[in-house]
Amino acid sequence: MNGSSNERSPIPASTLPAWKRGINRAEICDRNFGEFVRAWRGTPAPRPRDGDPVLPGSALDARGFRELLESQLVSRHLDLMARVLRVQNKVFYTIGSSGHEGNAMVARLTRHTDPAFLHYRSGGFMAERFGKLPGMDPVMDSALSFAASAEDPASGGRHKVWGSRPLWVLPQTSTIASHLPKALGTAVAIEQARRIGHELPVPADSIAICSFGDASANHATAQTAFNAAAWTAYQKLPAPVLFVCEDNGIGISVKTPDGWIGTRFRAMPGLDYFAADGLDLAAGYGQVQAAVEHCRRTRRPTFLHLRTTRIMGHAGTDFEIEWRSIEELCAVEATDPLLRSAAIALESGLMTAGELLALYESTRQRCFAAAEEADRRPKLGSLAEVIAPLAPYTPDAVQAEARRAAPDEARVAAFGGEDKLPEKQAPRHLAIQINQALHELLAKYPESLLFGEDVAQKGGVYTVTKGLQKAFKGARVFNTLLDETMILGLAQGYANMGMLPLPEIQYLAYFHNACDQIRGEAASLQFFSNDQYRNPMVVRIAGLGYQRGFGGHFHNDNSITALRDIPGIVVGCPSRGDDAVAMLRALAALAKVDGRVAVFLEPIALYMAKDLYEPGDGQWLFPYPEQGSQAIALGEGRVYASGSEDGADDLVVFTYGNGVPMSLRAARRIEAAHGWKVRVVDLRWLVPLDAAFIVGQASSAKRILVVDEGRRSAGVGEGVVTAIIEGGFGARPFRRVVGADTYTPLAGAAFLVIPGEDDIVAAAAELAG
């Protein structure tokens, strides 16, 4: 969050009590340290050797304490620097880690190869983890991030995030626990790799670390992750995730009830609870160590309740003095972990007051010098620079990968024999072709996994995944909890560990429950990590309208706006089986080559469609495309024309999904009624829309009709019309045939709100009028 570092109250000083005038919390907390050290009058113990306990009975030795103290001081002075330089527009982020510096213990006791998904108050953790690899500088790297410099090694200046590719800290922008599902997914993936013979990018005994605040623990997304973690433990499935709840007792301005976190999680079955004092390095170190060692040894979900506090406000714009009493603020400042660390340094004899103050001031100078230097470094200067990592696409490499054949032996085994290969079968319908394509992809990519609700033994609600578990066993094809958020969290975890996830969301309406796992997490990772981390996946979603006998809002959901609005993703929607095969090959290749997040939207009502014009004509059955055949490029549509495509320009119909066969039937009636030659354009790719392809098809059209089974507002049709207008052909007569802006009702009433064949014919008549 951006904001001024000046925490002075905006109320005129003359109206405030004397003790409130001119208060700046950052200055006071800074001054408190020096006053505390200079006022110390105790008798120090003999200076301990590096390997001796820093205090009697502590699990932390003197050398470790000294290094942790240095990490704490780096974190604190980065906070102070940010608040001072924000008013000079040299820093653009003031959420600080002050009071949370004890999380440096978690970093010290874990490895730099343990994937970490961090809370935004993780300055101490990052400073300490930087020390695990030579030649890395936490101060300069952090300063570049604070300054939004294009040289920021974490995000390239796109956001202030804690992240590092060499240190396995995956950048998070989350503030409300939406990173917990993918952290758990990563832990599950670490263990899944062994079961499928996949080589991990991290050691096999790694654990996933996930930190968050006490307020975020209440969020529904957090509860999803805790529940799924407990479920894995109940099922005796290893999931080595260390949930670190940094409990400072407050969420912005809302206080957490005393004892709430401990009471809530201490007794939760399946989560092994540990508590540690994050305000006292000497006391807390052994407690943190016990939690880390337990998680790594047992491979069980572990909950570390780390006591912290929040020194200074939530961010620079949080004027705490306006809503917290001076007595409360003073009490909070007295718990400052840096004051306790100073006391340990002095009591142990490890440092004198002079040495401690000198270290404090030299750290300050180092942080401010780095900030001034970072301010001089280049910033992102063009839109092209900003979006460069958002949606990488290397078409030639993707095409080559899509055409690459699955190994013959694996493919024959998957289909159950040479004579059962799909290209040797009669033309089939959409559901069968998707099923066959999934068999092929699982054979081609041994690191791929298919999972979701009911996809295993049952084969899915519509039997689209039938036989896959039998062919590839339960380690690669398996059921999940009925929780779309966790399904997509698992997908991200598998992707983080180098696998190719193929999750299924049972219905489009169910995706909306978990949309942020794609919008805020999976699709943003390449952007916010400057393409250092990727989330390759192909998410299959059954949806759209026109189901008969099984309808209503959840099973006939035609709202795809939530998908169209997500930056960086690709959405494909087939209308026929052979296209589905080629498009799945292309999307899997796109995920493998360019690390993209892809969605395959499957029209339920076309799963079993065999006929086009008349019952029994079999004109919607198609042969299976042989491997190595020309792959479909992103944006490439399919064109149906009466006679020559060049001459079918009396009416051009743009559509997709269910609209394709419907428009083809309507085209016959329109041609008979008006004598026109009609061209039907199947877009196939809905995100991003290929404007050049659309304009190319519109350029010769005498009339244009857009058939969009989605809703009138924010549907695909709006994008098509925009492309046509911006391409210079908006003056052509055109109409839209679209769904109504309403939820879909049950039974026959559903067909009153989504477009039908008669609506298309009527729109053509208006254009002829």
C-alpha cells in the first residue's frame, strides 16, 4: 500500500493535547532503541564464544544470535527508510515488518530451497534467507523493490513484493491469505513427485513455508487451506507445509480477541500446533526449531503460532494516534522485539552498548544509501516493458511442441492396444474426443496430473474422464475435495514443482467460487516475478447453456466475463471434437513452452451431439486428428462457408461454442429465405480475441451478425464488435444476438434467456429489411 510516511495527525496541532503534538511513530520507535541501549545498566556476562548459547538454556548460539540481530536491524531500517523517503517520492511502499522481525528465526531454521510464500511483514525472514547464499544483498535488492526500479530482481519494478528466484521465495501480492492454498498445493506436490517418478526442482525432503497474519487466518481462503491440510492428514497423505501465523493481535484496526488463534488451532485435528515467542530470539529459537524439525520429519501439516507485535501503524497512512490511546501505543512499543534483542546482546556480553549503537547506525546508513542509489536506477518507461512478462508467447516453439507425438509405447498402453488408437476409430463426438485427447496428453507428458471432483472412478459427471484412472492409476488421476479453491491451489502447487496440472472445474458457475486463485494468484505470478516463476496449467471447465433436463443457474451458466477479465490467460472453447483435440494439444504446449495459464471451456450441451441438421445425419461427428498434424495456432478460427469462402459475404456470422452448430442450421434457413451466401466464423479462442482475424473476416462482409450465447453485458460479443469497429468496418449493417442479463432459470424457461436459432434467423431478416 502506498501512502505518506508522515504519521502526524491532520488535526490542527493547537486543538490537540500537548502530548499529541508532533508525534511521529516512526521517529519515536527509532528513538526508543537508542534510549534503551544507553540507559541499560546491567552487568554483562562474559562474552560467549560463537558456539555457546547466547543465554543459559537457549537453543540459539551466540553466532546465530548475532546474525539474526543483523537481519532484524536490516528489516527495521528498511521500514524506517521507507517512511522517511516516501514523502520524497523515492519509495512507494510503507507496509512494514516492524514488530515481526522474529520471523528471521523461521528463515534461519529452514533452507533456501524450501519454497516460501510470505506475508508482507517478512523483512526479517528475507534478510536472513539472503544470508544463505553468497554474494546476495538483501538491502540493495529490497531498496530496488521499494523504489519500483526496473532493476528490482524480484518483480522488475512491477510491485513491492518479497521474492527471489535463487532463494525460492515466490512473489506474493496477497494480503488476505489467498496464497495459502497454493502453499499447501506445493507441499502436496513435493510428496506427489515421488509417487509419479518426477524429478523435483528442490530436494525431496523440502517443506513449504507459508506465513500470514492472525486477521488473515479468519479469511475463507485460509480456512479452505487449513481444512484441506487437515483432510490430507486424516487420509494419511503427506503434506509438509509449515503454516506460520504471525500473531500481532490486530488486523489494520480490528483487534483479534485474546487467545483466539491458540484456541482455534491448538485443538484442530490434522494440524500439529506449535507456539513460539517471536519477540524473544533466545526463548523463541528452540520453539521454532521444534516446529520446523517436526514438519520436515513427519511430513505433516504444521501450524506455528508465532507471537509478534506491530510497531508503527499498518502502513504510512495509518494514523494510529487517532484511534489508539497513548497508553496502548506505549505498551505496544515496550514489546518491541528489537529492545529485547538489544537486552540479550548486552546481558550476554556479546556486545557493548557502543558496539550495538554503532551496528544500529551503520545499518541505517547502509539502508538509506541503498535507497538513494535505487532511486537513481531506471524505472519502467513503456507499456511494452510493463507487460513483457505477462503473457509470453513463442508461436513456433508452441506449434512444434503441439505437433510432437507422444511416445508410441506409452500411447498404445494408454489406449489399451494398437487397434484402439483413436485415429483408427470411426468419427466420434466431442466428449469422446476430449477423453481421447486427455489419454494422449497424459501419455505424452508423464509429469501431467488430472484431478478434480468425481473425475476418477466415476469418470466425471459426463464421463469425459472415464477410463483415465484405470489407464494411469490414482497417483496421476484422482479425486479432490469438493472445493474449487483448493483444486486450483493444488494446480499451482504442482506447477511450482515442475508438473503439468490438468485440473477440472465441474461447472463454470463453480469457477466463480474460486476465481481469485486464477485472477490474483496463478495468472499474476509471471507478471510479478518478471517471468522467473510460472504456473503452467490447463484448467478444464464444463459450462455454457443449452443443457436439457438438467439446468438452472449452476448447470447452465453462460457467464464467462470473469474469465475474459483476467490478464494473461488463454481461453479456448471448442464446438466439435477434432477441434477440441487440436486445441488441447496447443494449450498443453503453451503451458509447457511459455508457462501459461490456460482455460479450456467445454460446452456441455455439445458433449454428446452427433447430428447437425437432421436426426441421424452424423454431421457433427469427426475423425480424430493424427499426431503431428498441423496444430491450431492461438487466435486461429474455423470458417464455414456456403460455396467458396471468398464469395460467402452476404452475411458473416461470428460465434463460438453452442452458437456454431446453431448458426450453421440458421444459415441454411437464411440462405433459403434471402438467397444469401452465408459465412459462419467459429472464433474458437475467446481470450485473447484475435482482432486481426476478426477484422479480416469482417472486411468483405456486406452484413455482420454476432451470435454470443453469453450475456449482453461484458460478453464475448462486445469484444467482437469492438474489434470490427476499431478495424474500420463499423459502418457495415450488423446485429447482436445475445443472452439476457439475468441468471438462467430452470427447465424450459432457460431457453427464453439464451439466444436460439429463431433469434438468428429473425436478426438476419432485420438486416435484410
